[in-house]
Amino acid sequence: MSEVAAAYSLPLSEGDTAYLKHRILSKTKKVGDCLHWGGETYTSGYGAFRFTFSKKRYKVRVHRFLFFITNNFDLTSDSQVSHICHHKTCINLDHLSLEDAGVNMQRLICFNAVPQHCIGHGDARHCIFEENEVPVRKNKKNCIHLYSLLLFISFFVKFLPHVQITCFFEQFCLLSSCIIVGLLVLLF
């Protein structure tokens, strides 16, 4: 088990949880409805929180850890804590949602849409966009196409094992259509 994964299986008492929450919340700033982490961040932009438990040091993503200690969920490698407000430093529990990686990736399409709007995510919560808010985006057109392509590929990775291909021609047609659609997504 990795050091980060071990942090989510610590036997925290109510006192430990209250102390860690207090440490986390003391380093936040309210901006609009968001509660932004003011401490250390990873190079990816997500908040980083360091703490010691039973003489061992841990460094975790603060939004994920706060969600864990508040809700006591079993955070598996398949589950992600998404920011439905699209702010990587936000730790407002009302803006965090436990979901699988596919839904989290879909949120990037909402974030990169012009104008920004939620496309819906099945049973998962809808994205939150503050009025007149324009988050900083780099190379928006390429980002949305790349993420669209990733979603498309992830669909086929899940779908293809269930398809029985009986001949070379079917393999060729399926592969060709995947490549053509992928190229169209990148070009347009």
C-alpha cells in the first residue's frame, strides 16, 4: 500500500479528526461560495496537506483528505473526489463529489465549454459555475478536443472487451471507425 493510500486507512479517533479538520480549515479563505485552501499546493494546482500520525509523516491532497475524514468513505483507487465548482484549491464540502474517473473527466468538457454549462453527468451532481466567472484556461480548443478524445477512447476500452469480433473485416471496420472519429474530434 502506498503512503498516500495508507493515509486513508488510518484509525483516526474523533479527537484526531477534529484536530485535523481544524488545521485544514484554519488555512482557508472564502471566495464566493468556494472555500480555498491557502496552504501548500502540488505542481498540479491541488492543495497539499502534511500531517503526522503515530510518528509517521503523510502528504495528501487536502480536498480528498477532508472529504474522507468528514464522510468516512472508503476511497478506492477507482473513486475520485471531484470539484464540481472546477476550482482545484476549493475544499468546500458542498463543492466536492465522490465519483468515478469517467464522470470526473466529463466535468472537463463542462469547464471548457463556451459558454460554460453543465452537460449533465447521469446520477452525479451537476457542475457549479458562478455568474460572470471565467476561470483561466490554457489552449482551450485543444484541451476540449483532447479530453473528448480521451472520453471516446475510454468508452471503447470499456466497450470493446464485450464485443465479439469474428473476422478480420469486422476488426478493420471497427478500428478504422475509431481512428476516423478520433481524428474528427481532434480536427474540429
